[in-house]
Amino acid sequence: MSSTLETLMMVAFGVSWPFSLIKSVKARSTKGKSLLFLLLIDFGYTCGIVWKLVEWKESGAFTYPVVVYIINLSMVVADTLLYFRNKRIEKCTLETVSRS
């Protein structure tokens, strides 16, 4: 039961990430984004995955929340990469404007 509840909690957290990714792609801007926040979330999901893998090794029982942790982490990593892309776009735009 606890594994089911943990999975549901992780799905609830993960539902928001696709919206954040879409916003990052469309906005082509870092406004409203915090790199520190994204990196902390990346770290948290990574810790969750390591915890689940250690738990699996110790008990021999695979639990499904690890799959959701991996999916969520992949979306946050994508959003983090988009942050750097958008930062580069902003820099190029600023350089173009200042040359004009």
C-alpha cells in the first residue's frame, strides 16, 4: 500500500513538469525560472532513485515508484537543459540588440 501511495504522490508531482517544459520551449526565456530550484529538484529526484535502488538491492523487492522518479527526473533534467538553451538565446538576442 505504501508503494502505491508513494507512486501516486510522485505522479502528482510529475504532472506539472510537462507544462513547465512546454512553457520553457515556447517562451525561449529564463524569466520565471530558477536554476537553483531546478538543480535542487534534480538532486532530490536523484536521491530518491538512489534510495529506491539501495532498497531494491537490500530487500530484493523492486518497487514501481523508482520508475516514476526516473520519469520525473528526466523531465526536470530536460527543463534544466532548456534553461541553458534559453539563457543562450537571451544572450544572443541581447548582443544583437546592443549591436543595432
